[in-house]
Amino acid sequence: RRVALRKCMATAVEQLSLILEQLEQLQTQWADIHHEGVNVLRQFVAEESTPPNAAEAAVAVLGDSIAPELLACLANVESQESATRISCLPTLTSFLCVHQELLEQMYDGSRKARALVMQLSPEAASDRGQGGLRCSPADHCAMIAAPLRSYEAELQFKQMVVNKLQDRISAAEMQTLLIAWEAEPMLEIVQAFRRGRDEQRRLEAALR
């Protein structure tokens, strides 16, 4: 019976390890999309922080002596900048949709992990091996589920930022939102999870 229990647990741990690897791949994809979003947001903030309406400013300084050709050129530049600003927000919104899809895949992996562990007996699910130094199937399941709330909170934060940017806010406020977006504050704890997971892997590798 003990041999059968070990074999069942080993199979579950192998499957859970694959799910954990898939989760890490999804996290990498999240980070890639995040960096793209940072670049777009930086461009958006830089353009929104520039003085508006160069044509009106030129008329205010030079009066009626300004050449019509120059006014037309300035107006054309402003039109292009405005189009760029308008296109930035839909791009950020599309990135949010990708984040949402990645998060749904993370939750799907967590559900599969939980289903695997529920098929085990309580003894097998909690078995940490000889000496109790290895991760049990239940531990693996917990490691898969632990970061998901943080990713969900980070997605909600990004959605709030995009909604806020649709309003007319000051340059200082936009800079603050950019800094917060870059930092991904809701995911700081995920880094701690990852360090702990990596340390456990090194420990288990040393036990082989």
C-alpha cells in the first residue's frame, strides 16, 4: 500500500510541476506585455506633458505677422500628435485584454491543480517525503494558487490607470501613474513567492 501511495503521489507531483512550469511561462508573457505597456505609457505621458496648441501660442507671440504656411504646418503637427495620443489608450486597453486572458489561463491551471490534489487521499496529498523536506502535492497546489490574487489586483490597478488617463489630469498626476504602472506594486509579493519557490527547488535538488 505504501508503494502504491508513493507512486500515486509521484505522478501527481510530476503533473503539478508541469502546471507550475506553465504558470511561470504565463508570468513571463505577462512581464513582456507589461514592458510593452510601459513604453506606450511613457510615450503617452511625454506627449500629454508637452505644451498644447502650438499654433495659438505662435499667434500669441508673433501676432498677425506669422505666415499662413507656418500656421498650417503647426496645425498639421498638432493633428498628428493628437492622433498619436488618441491611439495610445486603445493600445493600452488591448494590453489589458491580453493580461486578462493570461490571468484566466493562470486560474485554469490552478483549478486543474486543485482537481489533481482532490483525487488523492489526505495522506498522499500532504506527504512531504522522508524527513518532511519536500513539497507535498498540496504544497505545489498552494504555490500555484498563491500569486493569482496579486495578479488580479494588479490587473484591476492597471484598468484604473487607463480609466484615469481618459480624464484631463495634470502632468504630475500622469507621472505618478506612470511610476506606479512601471513598479507593478501589487506583484511585489509574487517576487517573494518566487524566491521561496526557487530556494525549495535547490533544497530538493540537493536531496536527490
